[in-house]
Amino acid sequence: MAGSRDFDDPNEARGLVATEDAYSADYLLDVADEDARRERLEELKRRIDLGVYRPDATSIAEGMLSRAQEQGLDLDDDGDPPE
């Protein structure tokens, strides 16, 4: 098929990249800081209270499936464990 591409990594096919490839080590250290976590939590609480927090369910589900696969959980094409 013209324009199609085979991917060795299913995460690459979905446009997902490893955290270490997407962010610098300095950035990851900064956001892992307890103050940064507290600030993010306060911002999320504020947005929830205002009614403007709209998580993207598809992105959350894809992230969960990606992490499950990285941890070695065997999933079929539907994202369910095989029967």
C-alpha cells in the first residue's frame, strides 16, 4: 500500500515514544521534585473545581496499554488479555 509503513514497535505506530526519548534528564529531575508535583496537583484540583479539567480518555487508555505491554503483560489486538 502506498504511503504505509511497517513498524517494529507498536508504540511507534501509535506515535508513542519512550519517556527518556521525549524529555531531557534535567527536565525529568525537575518535574519529579516534590514542589513541582504539589504545584501540578494544586493546578489539577483548581481545574477540577472550575469544571474545566477534561482528560482525554483515549490518550489515558493508550498510555495504560503501553505501560502494560512494557511490563510484559500479554495483550491481544483489542487490548484484552488473551483467553
